[in-house]
Amino acid sequence: MGRLYRLIPVQRDELRSVLTATAYGFCILLSYYILRPVRDEISSADRGNLQYLWTAVFFVMLLAVPLYSWVVSRFSRGVFIPLANRFFAVNILGFFALLQLFESPEARAWIDRVFYVWVSVYALFVVTVFWGFVADLFRNQQGRRVFGFIAMGSSLGGIVGSFLVTQIGGAVPTFYLLLISIVPLEAAAWLAWALHRSSDREGC
């Protein structure tokens, strides 16, 4: 245990929250980096429409940010973040079902475009929510000590996600990666709830 405290610059009463936040960031980036190759495949196949897709992302964000602010003002972070993660998980299941049901090139093209916009918004939101939660959780002095370790966990999640895709991407249809990405997203929901609970107890 002494070696762990030398590795992570935390005090004993902070350790649980720091490790939980690190695992939370790991799962969020793991989920996104599993989804990202699916989005990138769409962009390479629909390169001529990328400017329209990014314009759509811009307008969706204009609507989503005020809605996010409204929801956050009415729910505690321990309630909102798990619900938000599960909302995105339900979206992923919906895209998977649509890809199974509609096989015509015309329908698939529009599903792909909507999915591209959705992943871009998802990436902005889940990462923003994660870092907003962590910044709210730890005071300035704590943040200077622990944010580096938490960020390392997030980066590791991205590395593992990319590695996982390279290992299994050729063995399963691309859209099955959607189902795989739900697992770390649900884990992140539980970790966010646990982090909220532990921060209340530890007074972070």
C-alpha cells in the first residue's frame, strides 16, 4: 500500500474517489474508442458530405447544450450521469436495431449519417460530463495532485479501446462493435454513481 501512495499523489481519504474517477474515465474513453472506428468508416465512405455532417453536429449541439444545462440544474450528478450514460446506451441499441432491420443502401446511408452526427455529439458530451464531474468533485489543490493520474486512466482507456478494435474488428461485423461499446458505458454509469456516493462520505 505504501508503494501505491508513492505512485499516486493522494491522501488516504482521497484514494477511493481517485481510483473510482480513474476507472470511470477509463470506461468512458474505452467506449468511445470502440465506437470511433465505426464513425471513421462512415466518414471515409461518405467523404463528400462531411461538411454537411459537421454542420448538423453544430446545430444539434446548439440544441443539446441548453437542454443539458436544464437537466443538470434539476438533478444531482449521482442521478443525472448514470441516466445520461444509459440514455446513450439505449441510443446505441436503437442504431444496432436499425442496422439489422434496414439493409437497403439508401436507408443505410441515412442511418450512417445520423450515427456519424450522434457519435460526434456523444464524444463531446460524455467527455465533457466526465471532466465536469471530476472538476466539481476535487478542489483546486487536490486537482493539481490527482488530475494527471486520472487523465492517464482515460488515455489508457483510449489505447485499450483502439487495441481491442484492431484485434476483433476483422472477426465480427463492424456494427457489432456498437454492442461491445455498451459494456464499458454501463460500467461508467455505475462508477459515476459510486463516485458520487463515496465523495459524499469522504467529503471531497
